[in-house]
Amino acid sequence: MTDDRRDDRRPVGGSAPPSAAPRPPAGPRGNLPPGWSAAPPAGRPGPGAPNGRPPQNGQGPGPAPTRVGPTPGADPGRPAVGNGQPGPRPTRVGGPFPGGEQRREPQLLTHDGSRPLATASAAAPTRASAGARAGGRPGTAPTAATDVVQGTAAPGRIGVRTPPPGTPPPGRGDDDGSEPDPKRRGRRIRRVIYVLVALLVLGPILAFAIGWIFFRIPSPDDATNNQVATIAYSDGSTLASLAQAEGNRIKVPLSQVPLPVQHAVASAEDRSFYTNYGFDPIGIARAAWNQAQGGVGGGSTITQQYVKNVLVGDEHSYWRKYREVVIAAKINQEESKDQILENYLNTIYFGRGAYGIQAAAQAYFGRDVATLSPSEGAMLAGLIQAPSKWDPAVDRGGSQQRWSYVLDGMVEQNWLSRADRQAAVFPTTIPPAKARTGIPGNDRGHIVTAVKDELASYGITEQQVNQEGLKVETTIDPKLQQQAADAADKTLDGQPANLRTALVSVDPQSGSIRAYYGGDDGQGFDYAQTSRQPGSSFKPFVLLAGLEKNPPIGLGSTFDGTTPQTIAGTKVENSDGESCPNCDLKTAMTLSINTVFYQLGVQVGPEKVADAAHQVGVTAPLPNPSGGISIGDKEVKPGDMASAYATFAADGVYRKPHMVTRVTTADGRVLFDGGATPGEQRISQQLARNVTESMLDVASHSQIPLSAGRPVASKTGTVQSSVKGQNNDAWTIGYTPQLSTAVWVGTDDNSPIKTSGGAPIYGRGVPGQIWQKYMNSALRTEPVEQFSDFKAIGTPIAPPKPPDGQDPNNPDGQKDGQYCVDGVCVNYGGNGDNGGNNNGDNGGNNNRGNNNGDNGGNNGDNGGNNGDNGGNNGDGGNQPNNGGGGLFPNGFN
């Protein structure tokens, strides 16, 4: 048997010529140099033909020709060549030899020892492998630790060196300096891959099997009884205790639930319910990824939700998800889909203290579930994700969106015809019963609802809040909350009953919401969540976009502020005809010149204005912005504005506004710990400080400065009505380094807002008064803090040139306790030269009079006889309100 494979090795001294003849068979042993042996080591049979192999070339059995032995590094444990046993595998030539001797290229000797014999030749027609010649097994390697050397030997023999006894077998791999065998390394890698695949496949199967054995199927009766949840103020005192009424879980058989209502629930929560195995692998993978990223899970089917509800699974962990999946699969195997859905519908929470679909039908429609229409069922199904948030009494618009989502899903699943979908009308619900909700009926009720919404974003359900006796610690300061309610109540007292207001106050240094006022009906609509146009209070974001432009448009840049103007095809007017022909941006901000900011917005681009607002914390989408965004035509929420202005107050550092700091269960387990809110440098300190600089004169100019000479940056905003000369919404937002507060005033139906005297309300009016009262009260015990150092970006503001004979350091003749713009001075804080004894929250001076109204002169909590009999400026600045006019007859916006 021959081997036609070529051997690329060459003997030392050159390559064999192509015509080299095949190696002759071994002859008789001859004399070898000292230290060499022509025989194998003792105890090992010499080479020969295997038993049963016919003689070659007509000769009897004899030694087969040998070839070069293996190089060091062969497998030490492989048997030697002979008797058909495999020898070690040859390795690369050139590695070190045992004992430190460098391995040499094998040299074959001719019969006369005069020159090396070629080991390979193109002319060699056949050649068996060493293993084949030595032991009869094709492809086996020759004996270990042999080497062929150049020297004298008997004719026809090859000299073989045998290492001394006791020499350790040659190593393999890196230990002897040679490279690991690629095939061996590949085998190892494959083995590791096989093990990993086995773990990935068999591990979950084994875990699933163990869970299947040990986890029992829960019963709807296992649902935990309600426990009192406590929501605490920042000082630990109780803000609200949520004790749900008993008897609000009413079980009904599925046969009493109309089929469209069943389908509505499946459309809302699990559209694959009737076909899945109790769990959704894609949803689980998504939940696992969210969990790994530090978020919350999600991805639960109806069956998993039922398991979580009855077991009250509050751990947002892989262990909880594992239990859910195993038990859900087990339930899916052992119970029908109808039984699973019945149990789910009898345990899920729908809000208003109602557990189960029957209790929900009574709480929202005052009827049994059997009488519900598909539209009513869709409304209830839409509540399941966030019952308090989507209650139509709280957010009708949001509830309608969820209702539409459910109905559209029913059409998609062929559970509802398109004609019935088009004919569907959003249902009317009954008012919530206050005794059953556990939510306070005053302004604190909106805090509870907002807290529940925030908990849901952390993966803590409303059902857990109701059942586990949670303690929720918040950032709400009880004193500031009371001051916010007092400011709103006192300012609106005596005003038209249709006026509504909201106030949100944020700590710029932490993102903590310190006060939250959404109205005095805690179970009614939360006006702090209303989205309305902000008017001129959006102008700081336009300025920010200009400052970020390359090259920047600085506060000293001037524009034509006359009115009216046609800008980019749109007619733009200033409020009350105010005009500023050569207006720098700081003056334009103080006077709220619409034509200037509209030009600036067009110059930088409306998209850049929207980007700037989002950059500092506005979360509203602001879709498809046009030039009108520069004067606030996109809807935002009060919380957005307070948060965005807080970013300016914090020198460009954004901190997400929040209420919840820590959540623990009744047995002390921590479900959430917010810790310190990390800040994100959204814009540079210099950019933020330039925006702040532009607003430093607004409060005093609007006659709502803060007491004690406290620096404050603020902006008012007014949204004009379609009725000429009337307004629909009014805002004041302002901040110090310690506190950022936004106030909105409007109506439920977006009708014109007027004072009790019939005058239009502007931003400086009712909302400005609420803002001023609250800020003065909230900061009364706080130190007066200055804003950081100011360094102008772009064109700086030109210093005013005083007229002849005027003090250049006091061009307006300003006195102590006054603020002056263009020669017009406003009193704020302290007693002036003319006497007067009443200094109230609004500061200012009394000029020989004791009775001052809310806007004029000196008034407030501490001031003599303060009332509505004199000194009051109307909300527009010139409208009398049971008293005389003010200093600014034009009522700036």
C-alpha cells in the first residue's frame, strides 16, 4: 500500500533533485557512530510487517523501511510505532528539543553516507506514510524521539538516535515553545460552544420543569386584601392615607360579561391571548432587555398579569418574571382560555376603588356589566394600564385616546366591524364617588394622582399601592404646598368662578417638585396637567436658539421692534401697540416685543427653537413648528415650563422633575429608592446665564418683583382670544437659584379670561400675583442668592447714554426701593421718601396712604389696611380693579 501524498520537507543542505530515486529498503545493520543504535529501544518490537500482511517484493517478513522520526512536541502518551499501533503526531520542524538542544531538519543518509537523501521528489511515484511502513496503519506518525543524522552507517541503513533513558517525553503547545495544534485548539473551542449551547437550551428547560413541579396554580381568592397606603411629605408627615373601601370586588361568571367587552379587554392588554401559550417570548425578551438596562420589565400577557395580581408580585426582577412565565404556562395548560379570562376580569383593578369588571361597570356607569355596550367596554378596558391617569374625570382626552386604541385593535382582530367602529361614540361616565377612591378631595388629591402616575413609570402598579400597605415618600414640602394653595385661593377670591389655575414649583438643584397645585378639587381635573399655549413665556427658548447660532446673536443685537409688521408672510403685532424701533434683545424681552422675537425665530429657524426648548426640559412634542412658535403657539404643561426654566436657574444643568424619592412595603422591603437625581449639562453655564440676564428686569417692569431686593429672572405670557381685545390664557414663570415656579390661569372651555371688573387678564395680572405671593412666602426664610457671573455671548448690551446734567451712575434718578426703565420708576420694597407705613409681600412704597391694592404701591400680608380700595393696577397694567390705575398705562404682555 502506498501513499501518494507529497512531503514538502527538505533535508539540510538543499532540496532533492526532481530525478531523485525512491529510498531503497533497509539493509543489514552496519556500524554507526558512537552513541547511536540501529535498533529500537529495549522492550519495543522492531518494525516489521503486521501479522497477516503478505511479504513485499517476494521477500519474507522483514523490517519495513523507516523514515524520519517525529519532531519533539508529539503527544507524550501515544504508543510507539510497531505492531500496528499509532505513534505520536508529528509537529512543526524547528521547535526546541528536550534538554535545550535545537531541533534540526532531518537528514537522510545514502547507503554510503556521502550525501543526504531527498525525502520527497516529484519523481517518487509512491510512498507509504511512516505509520503504514512501520505498523501497517495508514497515516500514523513515526516513533517519538528519533532523529536521522548525517554520518557513517551501514550501507542502506538510516542512523536512528535514541534519547537516554529517563528523558521525559517532549511536550506539546506553548510549554515547549511551539504553537498549539490548530486542530486541537479548534476541538477545544467547539467543546466550549457545545457546552454553552447545552446550557442555553437545557438550562431553561430544566428550570421550567422544576418550576412546573413546585409552583402551584393560584386561585382568584388568593388576592391580597386591601391595606392602607401612606403618601408622605418630604418631612415624613402624612400627605394622604389611601384606605380603599371594602366590598369593592364583585365576582361574576364570564357568561355575564358581553363578548364585545371580553374582546375589548383582550384588545387593550393581550391581542394574542386566544392563541399564545400563556406567555409571549418576544415580550419576555423585551422585558429582560429593559431590566438589564435598569428599567422595568413589562411584556406581560393577560395570563401573566392574572398571576401577578393574585400573587401580588412586586419584585421587578428576573425571579418574578420566571415565576410568572412558569405559572402562566401551567395555567394555560390546565385551564381553558375562558376560565383564565374570567379570573382575570374578576381580579384586575379599574380605578375608583373597583376590582373586577362588575365593580368597574357600577363605578363608571352605575350599571351591571351585562348591560355594557362595546363602546363602554372599550373605555373600561383602556383604563387597565393606568386607572387613575386615564379616568375620564381626570383626563378625558387621554381616556379617549386609549378608547380609540382599543376599538381599532378590535377591528384589527376582526372582533368589531368597521361600520360599528365609525359609529362608536365615547361614552358618558358618572362622577366618581369620593368616599370610594381614597383620594383627598382638596388640592392634595392631585398630588396623589401624580404620585401614582410616577410610581407606574417605575413599574409599581396602582393595585400594589392599594394592596401592599406601601409607604411612598415624596419631595412635596408641606409648607410650600400650603403657601401655593393660599396664594391661589386668595388671589382668585372674588374673581369670576370660571377661572382655573395651576402652579408647579421645582428645586433647580435637585429636580424635586416642592409644590404642586392643580386646583382645589382633588378628584376633578388636574390643571397642572393641562396643555395650553404659553404665549410670550416661550421667548427665552427663542433667545437660546439665537445664542447657539454660529455666529451667535447676543443680547446686544438690535432689531426693528415697531408694530405691526409682516414677517415671512405673517402679520405680527405687539401687545397694546407697544413699539421699540431700535430694540436690543434684552429690552425686547423686558417689554415683550413680539415683532423682534418673531424675526429672531425666522432667522434661526422654527425647528431650532423647538430643539432649544426640548434641550432644556420641555417634553411636549412641539410638532411641525412654524414662525408662530416664537411667540408661543405650541401647547405645553406648567410642569414643563417650571422644569425648563429650572435648567436656566441651574446654569444649564437639567434634572428630571420628580415627586417620589422612596417606596417601601408594609414589611420593610424597598421597592424603589430614587437617591440623588443626577444632573445633565444640557447647555453651557454661559448660555444659561445669558438667558437669565435677559429676564432680570421683567418682574420689576411687570410690577411683580420679589421682596428684599431678591434677584429673579421671569417672563410673563398672554395668549390672545379669537374675540378681539380678549385673552384666553395667561402665564408667569420665574426663578431664583433656589426655586423655579410656573403659574397658569385660564378656563375649562378656553373662553376669555376676565377680572371681576370685566378687564382682560394678562400674564402680569392674576397669574403674576399668584406667582409673586407664592415666591415671596416660599423664600421668606431663605437667604438672598445671586446668580452666577455673567459673560456676554455675541454682541453685548450697549450701556445707556445719560442726558446732559444727569448722573451717569443713576440716569433715571432712581431712589432706594425703586426700579426704573427709560425714566419710569416702580417702587418695590422699603419705605420711600413720602412716608407710608405698610410694606407687604409685594414691597413698594406708600405715598401718604395706607390702603393699597394688590398690584400698586405697598401691600400684602403685613400692610395696614390692604384691600381693593386703591392703588390697584388692572391685570393689563392699566385696567382699574376697584381702584386707581397703575404706573404702566399700556399693560405690557
